[in-house]
Amino acid sequence: MLKWMTNETCHIPVLTQEVLEGLAPEPGKFFIDGTFGGGGHTLLLAKAVMPGGRIIALDRDPEVFTRKPEELASLPVDFAVGNYCDLPDYLHQKQITGVDGILLDLGLSGDQLADSQRGFSFQSDGPLDLRFNTEEGEPAWKLLARLKEEPLANLIYEYGEERFSRRIAKQIVQRREESPIRTTGELADLVRRCIPGKVKSRIDPATRTFQALRIAVNQELEALRIALRDLPDCLNKGGRMVIISFHSLEDRMVKWAFRDDERLHVITRRPLEATDQELAANPRARSAKLRIAERTE
């Protein structure tokens, strides 16, 4: 099987106008894009802060920087591989005391979905990996091979909000006694057989299970929890945090953290969502929810 490779990104950034209005970039301002992805948001912010401004673009996936837009080469952007929850340490090392805004887009990039060797999409068969950085942690197939049935069912239910989690976990455990599940196609087929045909959904039946495994493998909710606790301290007074989430677990965490944080003033009482015009051009934006909070002290 050939690996999908290109030097150009196929990712379409979501809610770009809402991001720009939320962060209000101006010449001389300093922002962080903590989830670089295809670089679309970084590019817009970098253009808006010239002259005199600066952007730090961070991502856990080192491969995303091999596809960054050529325009960024002439713009004031620093690139770094790392987890956004570690931003305080990064800024301390760079002797940066505060920034004017932080953006986190918690969704997958189109490039990650298009690469069959990463396991993020089950539309084409490939290794069941699901790691953002393949040099860290264990791939999803190893997680499936070692977890007992009950913890596996709990994981799929909690992180995927999958009501057939126990049935799925039971089938995974039975199947691995014969041969381990190593590919996206094998797992997707197994999950689909566990979901009753009468259950109607606009998404593939395997989606929630893959989401749960990806969250677990990358410890995504723990990273978000740490970020919501620590990143407000990285903002200058009046600086803003903009977070785009794609499923209810993340959105609830962001909503409650913004609401309960005495350092922050909530700008968006309800999350901003994609317009009909954006959805027509980019259907993947349908689940995106954007929330904004501002540092007050």
C-alpha cells in the first residue's frame, strides 16, 4: 500500500472569519496558534499582525510542518513541535511573559484524514495507529490488544459516547483471541456489525469508536484540561482565548472552564457555528463550535 504524500496541504480551516473577529489581530500583536494543522489560521493571523507582530505556531504532529503554505516563509511565524498544554513552559524558555491571544482548533486536519497510514480515517484501509506524533505513546492497535473488556467498554462509552460500547468491546475481545485487530478496516467492519441496522445516524457507525480510541491514545482530554487551567496565565490583560471544538465532550469542558474561571470574561454565551455558506464549501465544519473568553486581570 502506498503512503499518501504531498507537499501541499489539503486542509480547509474552519470558522476563519469568526476566529479573526474573536482574536482581533492588529499590527504589532503577538498570538499563538496552538494547533497549526494545515496552517490556514496561522497564515491569516500572521498577515494581520504585520508589521511588528509575531505568531508562534505549534502542533503535536511534526508532519504538518512539511506541508505549511509557502507564503508563511516571508511572514513573522515561529514553528515548534509540541503539545499546546505545554505552552507555559515553552514561553518561559523563550522569556515571553505574555501574548495577546491563543487559538486552539481541536479538530483533525484534512491532511491527517487523507493519510491512510495514520489511521484517522476508515474510508481507506491502513494501520490502526491514531497517534498525532508517531514517536510518542502507543498506537491504537496495541491499546486494543491489552485492555480488558470492561475498561475497553468504558473507554468507548466515555470518550465516544457510544451506547453500544459493551457490545463492541465484547466483540473486540473475542476477535483478538483469534487474531489481533491491526487495521482501520478490520475495526470499522467489526463495529458496524455491532450496531443494529435500524439505528439511524448521519455518521458512520464506526465514528464514535474511532473517536474514543484517538482521544485515549493521544490523551486529548487531559491535554485540554491542563490547557484550560494554565493557558489563561499566558495571556496579557485583554488577551483572548479562542477554542474550536468538534464534539460535545470538549465543548462542555471549554464552556464550564471559561464560565468558572475568575481570570476570564466569557465573550460567547453560546458557541459560534459555521454559516450555511461555509458548510456548503466545507461540510466538515458542521460540528465545529467556537467559544471566546478574554483575560480580565
